Amino acid sequence: MTREGRRLLQSEALRICGQWIRGIGEVKPDPSLDAREVVVIVGLPRTGSTLMHNLFAIDPATVTIPFWQ
């Protein structure tokens, strides 16, 4: 990857993380959830992370943040 490519990737990752962190503040904590059971799904494009998120979201026993948040 070129120097410019790394710079663009880093700035985009920081932008997305900032949006995600701001979005967390809008989510009201559910006292019935156990923090030890949190699963965070991250992945590069085309690696199956969206499919994994969608599979978790189907289960009514899980609480998921909408993909766009």
C-alpha cells in the first residue's frame, strides 16, 4: 500500500470510529444485559463481518446495534 493509501485508510478508520463512539452515547444501557457477554464484530470489507452481524441480529435473544449506527 502506498503512503497516500495508508494515510487515507487511517483517516477513514478514525472518522468511522468517531461516528461509532458518538453513536454509543445515544444507546440506553439495558440493566438486564451482562457485560461479560458482549460481542463486537469488526472486519475488513468482503470478509463476512456483515453476514455475521446479520446472523446475530436474527436471534431474538440478542441485542444488536443497527449496522448503520
